[in-house]
Amino acid sequence: TGVYTRKKESFTGSSQTYKAEELKSVGNQNLIQSLKVLDPAFAVLENNEFGSDPNKLPDLEIRGKSSIVGLKEQFGEDPNQPLFILDGFETTLEKVYDLDMNRVASVTLLKDAAAKAIYGSKAGNGVVVIETIRPKSGELRVYYSGNFGIEAPDLTGYDLMNAEEKLAYEVQIGMYGPARGLITAYDSYKKVYDDVVRGVDTYWLSKPLRTGFSNKHSVTLEGGDERMRYQFGLYYNNVAGVMKKSDRSTLNVNTTLSYSYRNLLFRNTIEFSRNWSKNSPYGSFSEYTSLNPYWAPYDEDGNLIKEFTVHKGQSDESIYEYHYYNPLYNATLNTKDKSGYTEVQDNFSADWRI
């Protein structure tokens, strides 16, 4: 339960425990993704707006919504999010998201109201109890784990018009009508037509994307005797997003000392965590899905075009034209969208086996 260990037969609530071997057998991306695969009650909600953004924390639910929807946007916190307990201490979703899976010994999901008897109202949405591996006695042992991954965009679900098809569609719906005023609809049509004839056919969806290479490394040292045991861990994880120049890096250094004397057990863990998160300067991917294929991102001199003009119809007195900014141009303005956190945490616990 995160507070004490008892036989499952004597626990009246609904719970499920997963060992480290089970968690790693379904993936090594992070703990959240493994739990999503293993337990149908642990739901990670898909958010098409953010796609595979490595800096977007997932929206979680255990056994459905138990609160009013829409409060996350108003207060910045998700009222349907479960409570996370790491080695008996409350922690955040972000820390669990960045946690080294090689440190995890087991995860127990407490799914119903019986958990409220232990943790109070915070447990109303369920509890995720995480136990890390305890130091083992014996000679000094060193463990290393390395993983490499590829983040690749998948655009097979899109079937968009090419430049010639889009122009034909616009003519069919009457975007280019009879001449009106000084600037005619024919002039707008002629410009687009000339660009299509000279071969302009931009596939905008691929412009802000890349294939990202990710890597993570974990080193653990442990040893000691029956009374004094020690453990030291070093973990680094870098995830490169599919949007250009987006990534998330995490560095964690932790050490654990445990000392037992008769029926007393003292345990102290010191942990240093540093995170760097960088969002793409290329904006939102949804911007590129609405750009016309007959627009060329660069001019004849190879310079990025700042904005595009499109004819959108006319009245008896004037012609309506709209201007769209080139999102690729925004990426050249040297703007940066970064965030991160630095945390030093010390947890001390004492057990007395009466």
C-alpha cells in the first residue's frame, strides 16, 4: 500500500501489482507507457493536439473520470489524476515520467475508495504506489543499462490535395469570380496558376518534422553487509521529438544508505534531479496542415517568404484578401521556448518491527 505490506487476501480493495520484469517486458520508454499496456484500468488519454511532444505530460485516469472535466485548463492541475507514492513519499507525475525504470522493483495500483482510508481525499482517483529496488548485501556490484530509440513521424493517415487538385477545387467552388475593382480575382487566379505550372507543389506536413534519435543510460553500484548497505545510481535520458529542435533531457543522481540494528531499520535516500525541456520553434504541427500546396516556402533567391496572400471571395465593392504567415519563417527569428527543473530531495524513514 506504500505505507505497509500486507497479504492481498486481507485487503478488501481493488489492487494490482506489477513486478519490474513485467514492466520491462512491454517496453522501456517510461513507466507510464508500460502501465498503460499492462492494465486496462490505467488509461493514458490520447491528445492529437500535442502528438508525440516529449515535453507534454500525459493525461491519466484510473477507472474513468471522477471529477468535472475542463478544470485542468482553469487551474493548471488535472482533478482526475491519481496520487503517486514513491517509496512511501508523495511525488509528482513529472518525477514519475522521468523516473529510471531500472530503479523500479514493483508498482501497485490501488483503484478504489479503500485507498482513501490510507491517503485521504487525495486518493479519490486511485493511487500509484512505486517501490524502488533496495540495496543488497555482498560484494560491490555494478549494473549498466543502455537503450537507444528512434522517434519517426507517420504521415500515412493524411491524404491531402496536391497543388493542381487544390486549384481546381477552388475554381469549382467559385473563389475566382468576375473582375471587380483594381485588383481582380483573375489576377489572383493567374498568380496561383503560374506557380502550379512552374512546378510549385509543397508538401508542408514534412517541413517541421525530423527523425529523432533518443538514448538513455543507467549505472548502479551497490554492496554492503547485513547491517550497512549502500547504493549509488546515475541516470541520463535524452528524448528527441519529431518536431525539429524539440527534446527533453533528464539527469538523475541518487544514493541510498540503509542501516539495521536488531529490530530497527533506518533508510535515507538523497536524490538530485535536473531536467531540460525545449519546445520546437516551428510552432504547432496543425498550422502546416492548413497551408496551400501551391505556396512555395522560399522565393527565387532562396530566402524564406514571410507571408502568403490568398483571394477569399468578393462583394460588389471590394475583393477580400487574407494574409497567412509562413510558420517556417517564425523558426528563423531566434525565439526559444525552454523550461526545466532542478530538485534536491532527501527522504528518511525508520521502521520498528515490534
